[in-house]
Amino acid sequence: MNEFGQKGKVPLSERLSVSPEEASALTGIGLTSIREAIRSGDLRAKKHGRRTIILPDALRVWLNMLPDAGKPIEEGPA
């Protein structure tokens, strides 16, 4: 069997999708924050059966939407 037939042999950087746990490991952002971003709709994710998967492009879009460091976070009306 070739390397693509064995799960875990394709490097994360070359995968077509990643799990929330893998997204956390790739970005250094906590798993709770990743899951909250998915729940809120800020980070687009897909479902395959019971599994949640994140496409790398969706992860990049979400990362680029995060506020710049040093800028105050705008709060909505109280």
C-alpha cells in the first residue's frame, strides 16, 4: 500500500482537511477557541458523519480575520 493509503502518513501541511485538534496544533490557538469559532460561525467547518473537518483555506480566512495585535477590540452596544 502506498503512503496515501495509510492514515497519518500525509504531512499536516499537505492535507486537504484537518480536525479541530489538528487546527489547534497547526495554529497554536487553543482547542476551546477553535471550537468556539466553529460554533459561532466565524470559522467555517464541515461535517463528515460525526467528524468535524476544517479546510485549510477556511482556517487561513479565519486567521486573517483575527484582530491585529495592539489594536483595541471593538465592543458592541451594552
